[in-house]
Amino acid sequence: WDHIAALAAMVDALATEGNPVAARILDEECEGLTEAVAAVCAKLGLASKAFKVVLIGGVVESPDRQMHQRLKKWCEHALPSATLQTQVMEPAEAAAILAMKGW
């Protein structure tokens, strides 16, 4: 996974510098992620309710990264009832809380 993270950071940096190919790659990935989130929300019946999308990972968590900015734009457009937030706890902690709540 380290090599993928390094590539993601490099593409993000290139998009920041104005590289159109890197910008297109980020937009395509953000569109795909947004479509995946929208599909899950539709299955869970969340499409018309307010919900949070938690961003996990260095490239998407940091607001100064192109990936974060573009993902936020795509989500605001496609998922207007969603609120983006960065990770506030470890995924295992969140899963335990959801399990205790009966999700």
C-alpha cells in the first residue's frame, strides 16, 4: 500500500502544479468515489437524510490537498445532504460503536 500512497501523493502534487493529466485522474477518482458513496447511501436509505462521509487517509484528509478539495466538490454536487469530515477515531473504534448501537 505504501507505493500506492506515494503515487497518490505525487498525482496530487502534480495536480497542484497545474498538470492537466493529474487533475483529470483526480477528478475521475473523485467521481468514482462519489458514485460509490451514493450507491451505498441509496441502499441504506440515506439519500434523503443528513449523513456524514468520513475521509480517511493522508491524501483525502488534508484540506490543502487537491484530492480533498475535488472530492468535497463532487460530494457537494452529488450528495447535497452529506457532510464531509476527517477521521476522528480509528476505524475499529467506529465499528465497535456501530455494533453496540445495533447497526
